[in-house]
Amino acid sequence: MTLRARILLGFGVVVLVPLLVFGLRVRTEMASRLTAEYERRVAALVAVIRADLEQQSAGIASRLAALTGAMAADNRFRIAALQGGDRAYLLDYAGNAMHLAGLSMLQIQDDQGRVVSSGHFRNEYDRLEPAQPRLLAAAPGGMALVQARTPEAPFLALARLDSLRLGRRRFTLIGGVAVDSGFRARLTRDPELLVSLALPTDTLPAADSAGQVVSELTVPFVAEGESAELQPARIVVRHSLASLGALRRGVNLAFLAAVAVTVAIALVLGGAISVRISRPLAQLAQRTSEIDMDRLDVAFHSERRDEVGALTRLLGAMTDRLRTGAAKLREAERRIAMGDLARQVNHDIKNGLIPIRNVFRHLLEAARGEGPDPLAAALRDRQGTIESSISYLENLATNYARLYPPPARELCAVNEVVLETIRRVGEVAGRGELRIELADGLPAVRTDPLVLRRILENLIGNALDSLESRPGAVTILTARGADGGRPIVRITVADTGKGMTGEELNRAFDDFYTTKPGGTGLGLSIVRRLVLDANGALRVETAPGAGSRFIVELPGETA
Amino acid sequence: MIPLHRQALFFGLLVAACHAPGPGVPLPAPPAPPAPGVAASDTACTITAGRAAGRDTVTIALTEPVDASHAPVPRNDAERWVFGQLYETLMRVDCQGRVLAGLAKSWEQGARDRWTFTLRDDARFWDGAPVTARDVLAAWRLRDSVLAQASAIVSDRVLSVPAPATPFQPFADPRLAVTKPAPGGSWPIGTGGHWVTGGGERGAADMLWAAPLPKVALPVLRLTMVAPNGARDALDEGADLLVTDDAAALEYAAARPEYVDAPLGWTRTYVLLSPGRDPPGVAALRIESLRQAVHGDARSAEESDGGHAWFTELGQCDLLPARDPIGAQARRHRVVYNQTDRSAADLAARLVALGVLGRGAVATGLAPTPFEAALRAGTEGAYVLRLRRRVFDFCRAALELPPWSSAGTIEPLVDVRSHALVRRGFPRLTVDWSGTTRLLPR
């Protein structure tokens, strides 16, 4: 696991665990408190409904009492009911009385249970229904739910019983108010409280204790027709927990949003901190990976005062030591190689020169004789030896030339190589100011970028060395030129150093000539050879005390 | 500004007045009776006999709407009364079934079961044009093309018609009233004693005015539409004639000495129409108690004057073949009625209370249009219908029943009748065979 992943994971754990504990606790507490509140509300509503039913019952009783009084005083009703006249008045009586009394149900029966007049079902006269008053009389509190019949459909009524005596006959009044959806709606204004009525014949769905708070009260019920006994009807009050569920969902959503925001913030913060920590380490690792024996110019600088800064400085010091050791090793190898090469060349050339010297001595001895013939004869005699030696030397030169392979030729952007070289040289220079003036739109040149970089490194290095620790500047310029219609790229490395005398200039390109302490004397020699290999030209403009300008011109590629 | 077509109509009426016989001209004696009897100038069917000219304007209260587009074929009792004043048929039938002259002054039986009708000499349209045999056939062609095609013009005022298969009353059917289209498509031009002159004051749509033709001894008619429960209000507002079956209005009029309560004929019968051949068993119930279920004036259903109710004689008519629409099993336990008909609602409720369709059956009132649709479909348990007890052409009346009727059962329940509440001194008012009152000149 990477350092960055560990940092992020640590952030997540530290932030999320407390948040989760807090959220779960809030949900649990909220659910328990709301459920308790709902239970209190349901119980209160059940009490209100019970009181309301009792109030309704008292109202019905008072209206029935008023009606019995009016019926007793109505002579037209008395005649119609006892003597059989004015049947239309009798049949319409209950309807008119029911409307005047504000009832929804009114049935007048005689002492045999025969319907004399009915308000809610005018034309059910003469039907026998003795069971209803009998059961109503047996109902606790004298009140019951009655299923009343109409032509269109039966309806439920909260009914009571009353009676009056006319002459020798007793008449029973069953009156009530409709228990319809409006009645039930009046029991509660709270849309979250649901009041339903369950008759004995109904099959209510099982109470969902997880989704509802339920309570109920029982009311006597008289079914339509010849019902034998009172049955219990239930008024069920339910409080849906839907609002609690909605609240839970809201809390969950808010909690999830908080978690998401927290996670996002933690990720951003953790990412920033981990990047702040890991980036310098990654850069150090990258730079360290660039180090090898051929590439020891990697710089390690840091102004940080923390562990990363100390590590950077340690790596820098280690690289410096490696660089010094590598330089010493290269110098030793070079000296060994140069020595071996010099001895081999010396041996090989001597092998070629010894026969020639012998021939030359022979010729000198022949020349000291008299007349030209001995010399000519000796020359003819030793001509084959001379030619053989010359051929041997030529082959020798060719073989040495083959030790250096021809460079690669590819299209190369001069400015990019200049910048790359500046970057590399600049990191280790620290001896003077480097300036660059690069021209745009330069044509590409066909050469090995490594060769070009070596040319520039040598020239810039010499220019910096020429400053000799004095204030000065080295300027690298690129420009486009032409040579007989062909484009050329001109690279100028100018310094403000000590410059060269004419004698120094004449020997500047000789092998092993150097004016610097510790120099090999091969730098400019190699530069010239590399420029010539690239089909280019090298010029020098210099004067003592006025600095030097080394101008390299390389053929450009036509577009 | 009087519209152009009314100016033309007024001019026509003036011309007709110059040529019409005077008001004192008696109706011609009725021809030899092809039907039950000869109308006499007796008072058997007369309700009131005040002087026609005694009052210039009389107010008629109507409890149902009147639509000019229905003329001359009425669709309710109010239209029947109004159209009866405006349009004439070849003959009339009085309350006792006696045939009276109408547009035709005489008729006689011809050869090959044909009858020849001779039009009245003074018969004219409202615009003054004389009524010809061609006009009669043109009017019939609009509403009974078969009869018109079978009839022939003998002369300008004589036409020959085939003898009807049923009793002779079809020629008094309002369908065969003689009219001609009016310019502008308003009230058809008729030949009756009144013509409609327009709406009431300030153009009220609930009032019509009908003026008598010139030199006809009839008052101007002010026809006011009252709400179904506004009968007593109409009396208080000075109605001269109100035909109603509202018990409260009848009771109220009894306390008003200026009004005479004249019961009209038992002209309506309520029946229980049920699909299928298995009757709901009304006869087994206490059917006599049905009479008390209805708020209006009712009696137990009785047979018609001819011996049987016309709706039991449908076998004589060329109706569609008997077919039970859906079968008995699919029917619902509902007694359905037109919810605008209170007596039908009372009867349906009583039938449910008596358990006609069994326990659990209900009565359901439907608005007129859904009721008609349900009746045509025949998918309900039973229907409470109000039928005319006397019809001029029972085969044609049978067409108003649903097609499946001949495969169903029709059981009469109660007969009902209306009462004419007439202000004393009202002009001569008679009752015709259909129970409709008619204003006649003296």
C-alpha cells in the first residue's frame, strides 16, 4: 500500500467512524420519541371518539324525545296510526320528522315490530322488523351501530331507541345519524390519523405494527334483517408511521450527504497532504533513478528544513562524491586507454617504419657508391619493401579509423538541444551567467543529437572556463543563415573571458594542447572533428581580453 | 323592427282572416262513424265552459319544457298541451273515444279497404294558404312515409288512404298533424287556432306567447314554465290553468275557492319491465299496497278500455323478433328508473322493499340519457317505466319500448292521473282521448 493510500485511509477512518456513530444514535432516538408521541395521539383520539359518540348519542336521544312529544300531540298522526285513515300522511310522517329533527334515520314501528312509517325508506311500510328495537334496547348505553336499509343501498347509522304510547298501542322510534365517510372524517382532522370502521363481516387487513400505531374501541352493531344478537363493531384508529419513515429517509439522506461531503473533504485534504509529503519523495526518487556512471550531473538542492530537505542534501552530497570518484575513474581509464593506445600506435608505426628505415639506410649506402646505377639498382631492389610498408601503414590508419563508429544521422531541432544542454550545464556550472538568444523557425539539421550536445557542452564548458571565476557571461545564440541557397543553422557560443592570442588560436585545435590546468587538450579537437563529421563548419573570432566567439554552422534541412 | 319572415306571416294571416269563416260558424257535423261513435255536442268531456271572449289573456302554467324543434310530435305533457293548441289532425278523439271532425269534415269507406277524407272548406294554414290534400301528404311524408306513399290525392281537398290495421284512432295521432316548414326553421306552420308569437317579456326563455288567429274566439295564451316543485307558486302567481299530479299542489288548490280541481283520465300506467320470460312475481306480492307508495293520484293498474292494455297486444305488430339480449344469469339485481320521475322512484323503492328481485336488490335512479341507454341494453334486473295508457297507434308506441321487450315481461303496477287546476270562468276546456286538455272556441 502506498504512502498516499495509507494517508487517505487514515483520514477516512478518523472522520467517518464518529460521524456514523452520531447518525445512528440520532435515528434511534428520533424513532423512539416519535413513536411514543404517536401512541399518545392515538390514545387521545380514541378517547375523543368515545366522548364524541356519547355526545352524539345524547343528541339523538334528545331529538327522539322531542319527536315522541310531537307525535303524542299530533291528532292527525294519532288518527292515522290508530284508526287507519290518511295513510299518505302516516307514510310521509317519518320522512318529514326525520328531516326536521336533523336525523338520517327514523323508523316508527308498532308494538308488533311492523314498520308504520320510515323516513330513510319511505316505502318499506308494513315490513316486520322486530329484532332491531329488541337488540337496540339490549345495547350497552342504549346506543348501537345499525345497518339501515334504503332502496339504493344500506347505510350505517348510530342509533338509539325511544317509544311512546298512543291509546293502547305502543310505538317505537329508531332514530340515528349516518355514520358515513363524512362522519368519520369529522372524528379527526389530522390526515395522519386514519379512522376506520370494521363491521363483524369485514375483514380488516392485519395491523402493520411496524408501519402503524393502532388502537380501537368497540361499539355494538345491529345487522340488517333478522339478526339474532348484538355483534361488536370496531372503530380502529391508526396512525401511520409514514411520516416517521419520511423523516428517517430525510435524516438518512442528510446523513448520507454529510458523509459524502465529509468523505470528499477528507479525500481532498488527505490528497493534498499526501501529495505534499509524497511529491518531494517521488521527485527525489525520480532524480535518484537518473543517476548512473554516465550521468552524474543530477542536482539535488532543497531549501526545506524537514526530513525531506535533509534527505535531499544527503543525496546531493552523495552524488558529489560519486561525481568526483567517477571523474577520477574516467581520468584513470582515459590515461590507461591513452597509454595503451599510444603504445599500440607506437608499436604499430614502428613496425611499419623499421623496413622503411632499413631501405633508407640501404639507399644511403648505395648513394655513397660511385655512379648512379647502384642507387637506382638499390631502389629497384627495395621498391617492394617500401610499397609494402606504406601499404601496411595505410591499412593501419584505416583500422584505427574504424575504432570510432560513424554517428547516427537524424533530424534534430537545434534550439531544443541548446536548451537541454543549457539545462544540464547550468545545473553544474555556477560559474557565470548563461544567456540564450534563440531564433524562431530554424530548420532542422540532420545529425546525431548526442553529437550536437557534445559540441555544445565542450564549447560552453570552455567558455565558462575562460571566465576564470571573474564576473562575465556566456551567450548562446542560434540563427538562420544561407550558404549558396541552402539553409544553414548558425550556433554561436560567445564569452566575455580572456580571449586567445594568435598563437593560442593556431594551436587551439591541436590534440593534447591545453592552457587549462588538468585539461586533456582534446576538447576543441573533438569539437572540430564532430562538426566536420556533421558536414558543418567551425570558425573562431577572438582577441586577447575581448573574449571569444565560436561559430558552428550546420547545414539545415529544406522544408 | 319586425323580422321579415314575421311580416310575411302576419300578412298571410291578414289575408286568411279576410277569407276565413266567421267565429260563429259551427263545426260541420261529424261523418258516419268508422270508429266507436259519433261526437255530439254534449258536455261529457268538458271541464269548464266559460266564455272564450270573457278574458283576453289566460295564463297556462307548464311544469315541463317546451321545445319548438319537437313540434308537432310532443315528447312530454306540456308539449302535448301546447302542440294540441297549435296543430290539427284529420280527426280528433274525445275522452270517451268518440271520433270528432278535425281538419277533415267527413270521411267514408271506399273500395278495397280504403277511406276517403274530405278536408274542411275553411281549413287554412296560419299564413292564410288553404290546406290541400297535397299539403296533407307532404306533412305525412315527413313523419310517416309509408302512409304517405300508400295514400292518394283524389282532388284538391279529397284524399284516399288505406284503412289502418289497428283501430281508427291513428289519424288523430299528433304525428299525422298537418304542418309545413316555416321560414327560418322556427315553429312549423300549422292550422290550429293559435300561433306562437314569441317569448315573454324581455325575451324570457321560460315563457311563450300564443295568439289566436283573427276572428277566432280564443284568448291569448301566456305559457309559463314552472319548476317541477313550483306548482303552488304558479297558482299564487295567478295561473289560470295548471295540469299537475303534485299532491301538495292539489291540497293547496282545494283551499283556494277560485280554483276547480278537475281530475283527468287515468292516462299513465307504470309497469315493471323485466328481461326474460320469468316475471319477478309482482302479482304474488301485496300489489294493492303499491298505490300508497306513490305520492300522486294512483290506483291499481286496470285493463284499458279495449279489454287489454295495449302493451300486452304487441303480438299484432310487426316488431323485431323476440330475443333475450344477454340471458337471465348476467342481470344485476337492480330495479332501475328515470330519476326525474318521482312516482317511478316511489314504485321502485316499494318493489325493493317487497323483495321483488330478492334480498339484496336495490333501486337505482339514472339520469334520462343513461336510463334510456340502460333500457335499450336490457342488462338490469328490471325497469320501472311510465307508459301512456291510451295511444292512438299502439304498434308505433311499441317502437318506443326497447327491442327486447317482446322477449321480456311487462307487468302493470299502477295507473296514475293528473288533475287540471282551472280558475273559475276559464274558457271552454275539453279533454281528449289521450287525457290532454284542449281549449275550444264556443
